[in-house]
Amino acid sequence: MMSSSRSSLAFWLRLVLVAFIFAALEIYGRFYADPAFMSPPSGIFRAFVERILPEPKIIEALFLCVLQIAAAYGLSILFGTLTGLLVGATSFSRSAFFPIVLLLFAIPQVSLLPLVILFFGLGPAAKIAFGFSHGVFPIIMNVVAGMRDVKELHLRAARSMGASRSETIRHVILPHAVPSLFTGLRLGMTMTLLGVILAELYVSTGGVGYYTRLFAENYNPAPLFALIGCLAVIAILFNELVRLAEKRLTPGLRRSAALTNLVKE
């Protein structure tokens, strides 16, 4: 009962905070802000209804952006998980290959954009590749961290019961690495979105980046912020999918949810 009341209180506090922020932005945007640089939330919503939704090219650009993010994110998950498992499998592989991963992750990704354009051109492939280069490293690093942080006591217990190396990885190391994997998936989702949008801004000739740049250069903040709001909704939806997958696939979260439901009953 106490847990339910605290969750309800947290929800209402978030709602009040969001309402306060929107009210403050509405007042500032209407009476104090320069209309060339800022629009109130009501103007942004009106621009979304009147400028974004009726424009089929913008809707098509948003749909294409979603597909590019999904493709880059899927590749990041596949390659990042497999690479993380290989790098984190043994202490030798971690000491040999993990510094290389850290070195590559430390390189500013924006500096590689000209090379990405050179290899993949100006089409969707360049945006997918750039999103992939942003999203793959957080996944690799979190998978390796999850495998590295398994308690030695658990490994010794598995070996003492006759578990082989493959059985130890499957039944001890991988389950322990699942929470860390989903942390990497959330970070990777954010970074993939960042990479795709950055590529859109620099190489797009008709996508979301093109319209974002067009509205900004024409000092038209209402449709600009409406478009940014659409990108924020896309990011929230992708992160919500990851959260649902985490809740379904992580045993600890399932047990916690079952215990919460039992307490409520």
C-alpha cells in the first residue's frame, strides 16, 4: 500500500513539474521572448497541426528517419552484443581488445563524418552508418562490464559443481550481464538517435535535418520546435520499447513486479 501511494505521489509530482514548465514557457514565449527565436508551446502545437501534419514530405522524412534509427540501432545491438561477448569472455580477451574499444570510443565521432560520407555517399546508408558508429560502443562497453563484474564466488561455485566453460558463460556470466546489457541498450539508443540526427543535419537533402535547417535559417521557431518534439517522441517510444524488453527479459525485474502485485493483492 505504501509503495502504491509513493508511486502515485511521484506520478503527480512529475505531472505538476511538467505543467509548471509548460506554463512558464507559455508565459515567457508570449510576453518576453523574441518571436524569431522562440515560440510558446501553444504556437508550437499549432505549427505541428498546421505545418507539420499536412506536409506529406515532412511526414515521409520522419518515417524514413524512424527506419534509419531502427536499422542503425538493430545493427548496433547485433554487433555490439556479439563483440562485447567475445571481448568480455576471458580476462585475456579483455586485456587484449578492450583498450582498443576504449580508444575507438574516445575518438570524436563527428570528425569521422567526412569519411562516412566518402564511403557511403549522401543517402540513407551514411546516416545508418553514422548512427551505428554512435550506438555500438555503449553496448560493447556495458556488455564487457557486466561480464567482468561477475563475482568470483559464483564462478568458483559453478566450477566446483562441474560446469564447463561454456556452461559457466551460459548459466552464470550471461544472466549476470543482462542488466548491464540493457543499460547499454538504453545508452546506445540515445547515441544512435544522436548520430542519425547529426548525419541528417549535415548530409540530408530532403530529410528531417533538411527541414530542421530550413526552419532555423528562416527564423521560424514554431515548426522547428514542433519537428524537434516529433524527434523527442520517437526517442521516447524507442526507449519505452527497450524498457518493456528489459522488464520482460530480466529475471530480477520480473520477480520484483510479481512481488509488487502480490503485495497489492
